[in-house]
Amino acid sequence: MARFLSRGVWLVAVLAIAALVGWHAFGTQPEEQLPAASPSPLPSAAAEPFAPLGADAPLPDGAALTAAVEAAVKGKHGSYAVAVQDVATGETLVDRQAATLGVPASSLKLLTGAAALASFEHGHRFTTSVTVDSEHRLRLVGGGDALLGAGASQPGSVAGHAGLETLAKLTVEALGKLDKLERSYTVLVDTSLFPGPALNPDWTEDLITTNNITEVQTPVINAGRASASYTSAVVRQPGNAALAAFVKALTEQAKAAKLETEFTAGEQTGKDEHASELASVESATLLEQLGYMEAHSDNFMAETFGRLVAVQRGATGSLQHAREQVTAAVKALGVDTAGLSMADTSGLAATNKVTPGTLASLLTHAAASNNADLRELATLLPVSGATGTLAGRLKGEATTGLVRAKTGTLAAVVSLSGYATTADGRLLSFSVMASGVQGALTEARGVADTIAAALLK
């Protein structure tokens, strides 16, 4: 599918994937919440180099597209900035205030996803481990897996691919092989991979009370939520929740192994370089986890990936370094980042600033990249009328399966950024950003959908 070979092939492919994957999602409040479904791994096309779709197809008339955009926004509330580019050439076809800085909402996750794909191999996995130190204390060490499960590892799933119950079983087995088994162990949780503030000062308190985000830590279970359902409430200090779940699992596994050993939860702590590893479990692949993030517009995962990008690029996993390194990674791709200001890496902050021109340019660069992993960005986006936050949008014979895009909504802004294929077979990237639409969010989404649909003609 990363080849974008033809409009018809793309439609058949995305509908088949929609049927098999069944991913439904919700985005940043107040984006619509959709029924839960079990995610499955995305197929990878990273090994397939491709030429941008439609290089030989007729180039759309920019003036006609601009007129269609103007017709869509006429008389509507708020302000609209729009950029449309031809992927094959990088030529800008629509520039309606495309260089105007605005709040992107969850469209910002495109930058984080691209930075992650550019920084890691798509098959990379994140490790959660357990160590024992010289004072016979155990440490649950976070390695960046936000989708760690509380139960047994589920190799066929993305969420819960690695589980604390399995890690506890492996730990108890390793303890049983030590020269001396202690009667009791204090269990600490090493959250040091992400130092500094766990909450962004640019986030308002209502983002936590509406279950959009919590403290960004690792290790965590269920992406910082109370259960495996991605619509469940967030928990405060999720590192402590992971520790409690692990201690419970250790106690149960020790009892099953008939070991008279007690485990007591301690506190959050730093890394002990001299501790010895006892056991570990690995996450689903980076590509699979990114697919989950984009489909569910998961803010916690986006913040986690921002920090992981920073660590991978040689910085610390702090909030500040996450913002800096994601920006640097995107700029290194050749994208014009003029004016880009990242307050976070999820799009929750109303202080994020980016232009639709930057978002469209990023999408163009990703689709035409020589980096096979970066080309996967398109495969992660919701499909019109089929999956994710676009499952209920752009439905109909003329639009279903023909748009892949990231949605975004905050209290007064709406965004839609992605790809559309013209009837002649030309692949276009686009970004629509609406501001000042408080009280008219449904109307703004309709305008964005109308513009996307116009690109298909």
C-alpha cells in the first residue's frame, strides 16, 4: 500500500485493511469517541521502495482547487488556512494563508510520528526489565513501552504485547535460581528514563480531568489508563500504578511457585548502574505502536514517543529535549519548519504553533522519502469512512477509502492533514487548519472534509 500504485488499488487495499484491522479511535477532546475494537499489527510495506503516485498523471489545476477551497470556507465561522501540495514534484497547488502559524491540535502527532520513524528502525522494540541490586532490592525499569499490560504477555496484540504477569513469572524463576533467595524484597520503580517534569506546564487541569493525559512516565501500563480500554480513565502517577500491579503479580507468581517470599512496593527511584538484570519483556514494534497512537490519537503515547526520540538522538528523555529533538528531526528531513513552536509532542497544548505549509510539506517529504521506514507514515493514518477518527467521516462512494488523514480538535480549533488522490491518479498532500471555531466544531470538520473531497475530483 505504501506504493500508492493507483486510486483503485489504494481503495481496495485500505478497505481490506479496515476490515482486517478494525481500528476505531478517538482524538483529542472534544473529538468524537468511537466504539472500542481490538487493534492488530499494521502490515509493513517498508521493504517496498516506490515512486510517488501520479508522476505521469495530469497535474491538477491549482486555480480550480483554490476556488473549491474558497467556496468551502465562504460564510463559515472562524478562519481557515490551507496548504495543498503535489507529492511528485513538491509544488504548492493551494496556498490559502499556508504560512500562517496556528494551533494544530492532534495534527501535531504527524511531526512526532515522522520523527520516530526517522529516528528508529520500524521493527524496534522497547524493553521493560527487572534488576536486583546489592541490597537485594528489585527494580522495575521502564524502557518506554507505554502499552505494557498488567496480565500475561499477548504476542498477537499491540496493546499488552508485553505483560507484567509474564515479567513477574520470569523474575520469580530467576530469583529461584539465585544462590540465596531472600525472604522479602522491596520493589522499586525506576522512572529515570524520563527526567524532569512529568506534566507540561502548558497543559490546563481540565485536560487531566477529561482523561486526555496524565503524568508522562515509564514504566506504565495501558498508556497511563486504569484499564486496557483506551477510553478508560487516566490514573495519576502511572509509574506507581505499574509498580503496584507488578508487586501483586510477583506475589501471585511466588505463591504459584511455592516460594515463601514477600514483595513490598517501595518508591520511584533512579537507575542503579551496578544492578543485575533478572528478566525482561519486549513491546510490539515501533511501527505497530505508532499505528496504535495515530489510530487512537493517543496523547500519552505521543508524549512518550517524543521523549523516546530525544533519547535516541542522544539527549535526555525530558519534556524540553523531546520538544527540541522532534523539531530537529523534522527539520533534518528537509521540511520548512519556519515558525514551528512545539509546546508538547501530542498537540494538547493550545500554545503549539505550526503552519499548514509545514504539515503538508512533512507529508510530501515522507511519501517521497528514500527512507523506507519514513514512507510508512501514510499507512498509520486513519482512512476515510473506514478507520480511526475518520471512520464516520468522508463516507460515500466518492470518498470512502480515498483519503488518509490525521484529525485534530481542541476547544476552538479543528485540523485535518493527510493525503488524497485525484481522479486522474495524482497524489496530493494537504493540511486544513481552522481557528476561532468554538461552538462551530461540527461545521469546521465539515469544511475540512469538503476540502479533502474536492481534492479527489
